[in-house]
Amino acid sequence: MSGRDGLIAIKLEVDPTEAVVTGYSGALVYLDLWNRLGMPAKIDETVHICGKQGWTDRQIVTALMLVNLVGGDCVADVDKLESDKGLCAMVRSCEYDGLNRTQRRACGQRFRNGRNRTLPAATQISTFLEACHDEEQEGLRTAGKAFIPKANRHLVSLRDLNTQLVAQVQRQRTLKIATLDGDATLVETDNRNALFCYKGPRAYQPYNVWWAEQELVLHSEFRDGNVPAGYEVTRVMKEALACLPDDVEQVRTRQDTAAYNIDFLAWCERTHEHPKFGRILFTVSADITAAFKEAALKEDVWTKEWRGEGSKRKATGREWAEVVFVPSSHAMLSDIREPFRYIAIREKMGDQLTLLDANPDKNAPFPTIVMNGLCYKLHAIVTNRFQEPAEDLIQWHFERCGKSEEAHSIMKSDFAGGQTPSGKFGANAAWWALMILTMNFQMAMKRLVLGPRWEKKRMKATRFELINAAGRLVSHSRQCFLRVSDKLHVWLLRLREAVRLLKPLLE
């Protein structure tokens, strides 16, 4: 029923009781898991950005984790969380977990004039992020040259914190094989200090290494937009190997053409470079050169590619062939046992051919080849996996285009990776590192607590169904109670038990 002014006939008034309510009841389970995995203690051990006065590192990192979880995308959003009295009560109840009485007293004495907030203000968070900026490295960034500023010790400590979280997940869900998918993503920005990317606008272009089996970002390097995706990719992969837990025994990698260079391929093959893992088995998308096209034209036997098994087995519309091809750069490698294996993949263009001129080989926006009067899209894969069927390798290689690239969308849309909070490169790199930490923490929540039904759900659904739930906090008899609806009460009890046991729900 509406009033005469067209508005719903419900009047607004201030609650005189000032009840401690929250719109984020589901955050309780996240704080449970955060503490259950020992992350506050890991922050104390790893991150040493804050001084002896004011906010602690664990308080600021936890605040930024919460900002990402609830959907914030800028530093100022911490003030919105501060206005939620119920969430602040939950944070206060666990912020000193793991500390003894002396340490708790020391934390309370860090505020000379007393403490009037639960979460750090935006100014303190900005100061924290800017501590990861190195002004000397800033002077070396130029628009005309690819350069990656060296991370200072504070930024390195935030990356190490992510390594600690990955290790915690691995302890609960031990895997012996790590398939590492490397890829870069563009983060467009209006920041005037950002450099122009290959697509035109100003942007940053972080390079991410995705651990496919755990569905975690193992390592991420924040970069300027003018830095090519393949720039120093071998070094980044070496750093990623150092981030792997000790109980991983075998490493495989899938890469696009950015990694198609002889240094990277040879590094994967040379066992003395990584004696713990031996040969790193790889598939890499290869450049389509004139020499490769010539080699592909000599192949007479092309096999249809199929996907699926049994009654679900279907043709993909593509064909493949083993190609005898040894680039001159590969022939110079005297320590490689045998030439790498090349697989050509062709796909008939069909109606797309009408969009091209008479010479499709020159006018197509992608590599093409004309065989027997027909025009095909052409793709190539190089690998050091010599014994496996080509069809299995092709399917395995193209699986990287699923999860690892979906992860880029999640970083920029579901979390705060799509926004940069500062004009300083190092501060933005720290913001990115903490977003990666939160994204991995969300996957830990899915894998260790929420269970299989939640693994494919994006943050929009998680916030709607779990995090953004109303509740009221009540204190009596020296205890704090979170009062929620009947249905939510039963569910939160089950989730908290799953956190305690670190055993995911089965339904």
C-alpha cells in the first residue's frame, strides 16, 4: 500500500536501542577459517610493515581481506565495514587470537590516545600499501622500455603470505602433481602514472601462475601495461616453483605463445635446473612461422579431433597432424636429448572465409593455411611429452583456457583487482597481492568447508546466499551470541563444525 506521495506506507525512524546488528553474518565463518588456518599468526611471522605504534599488520591485512570478501573495490570501503557494528564486534572478538596475555596487552598499548575504531581508517591502509613502493625503482619505469620494478621486502612479504596460505591448503588436501598455467591479464586504469598497453589504454599487466589441481594462484607478479606477457617468463616460473609446497613431486606447465622461446623450453627440459622435479613436462602454443606452414603443408595425414567418451564422444571440427619441424634455434641446443614434438591443428573456416579478401593468408586476423583449395585456421603446439597420444595432449593443453582465464575475470570482477587505489606502482602491487590472497582464501573456504556444491559458484552467489545475511549480536553472561533466522542458524552451525574439523560439507 502506498501513501499519497507515491511511497510505500512505511515510515523511518532511528532505533533508540542502538542494537548491534550486522548485514554480514556469514563473515563469521570466514573469520573462523582465517583463524583456524593460523593466518593471523602467519601475518605476524611474515609481514613487518607496521611499526611499534598504531595498527598491527594482522589488523590491516584482515581488514583488506574483508573488504575484498564483501565486494569492496577501494580503500575507502573499509569505512563502510566500520559502520557495521555487528561485523566490528565479530572482528574484535578474534583479532588477538593466538596471542598470550602479554602480547594482547602490548597490542592495546600501541594506541597512545586510545582506540576508537575496530578497523583501520583508509589513511592508515593507504600508508600500509605505500610502504611497498620503492621510489628508486619508480625512476626506472619508462614508457618506451619494458621494465619490472624490483619488489621491496614489504611487497615480498605479502607474496610470501600467499605462499603460506597455499601451503596450508596443501596440508589439508595434499596433491603430488602441480600443473602450472602461466598467463597475463590486463587491468585498465585511469591512473596517469600507468603506462600504455598494447591495446591502447593505460593499464597494468600482471602475470599469474595458476595451480590447476588446487585452483589457486601460486604466484603473481604485478607489471606495467607495456611489459610483454612473455618478458622474463622463465624467471617468473622459477619463482613459482619456489612457492610450491615441499610435498609436490611433479610439475607440468601449459603456456600460450608468450612462453614460446627457446630459453623457457630448454629450462623445462634441463633436469639440473630443477633437480627435485626432473623434466618439467610442457605444452606451449607455438608461433606460426612461414617455415612451420611449409612443414605443415607437407603433411598428408590429418586426423579428426574428438572429445568425450562413449556416447558423449563428439567431433570438435578440428584436425591434427604430427609435423616434422625443428627451428634453427632449437637445433643449436646440444644438451637436449631429442627435438621437441610439434603438433599442428587446423580448423576449416567455412562462412568466416567470406569476411576475408582474396588472399586470406594475409588478411585474416589469425594464422591461416590454404590446403587443397580450402582455407583453415592454423594452430600449433610444441611439447616434450613424446609418448602420449596427440589428441590427449591437445585436449589437456586447451583446458588451460578454462579455469586460468576465468580466474582473471574473478580477480577483476568478483574481487578488487579491477581497481587500483594509488598512483604509486608499489602500492598497487600490494593491493593486487592482497586481492590474490583473498581469492585463494575464498577457494580454501570452498574446498575445505563449503564443499563440492559451491566450487563452481562465483562470489556474487556466495555473498547473496552466505555472507550478506542479517543478524544481531547480543552479549550477556560474559558471552556473545549472534542471533539469526532459523534456517541460517542451522547452516552456520554446520559450517562452523566443518571449519573445526576442516572437513567440507557433502551437500
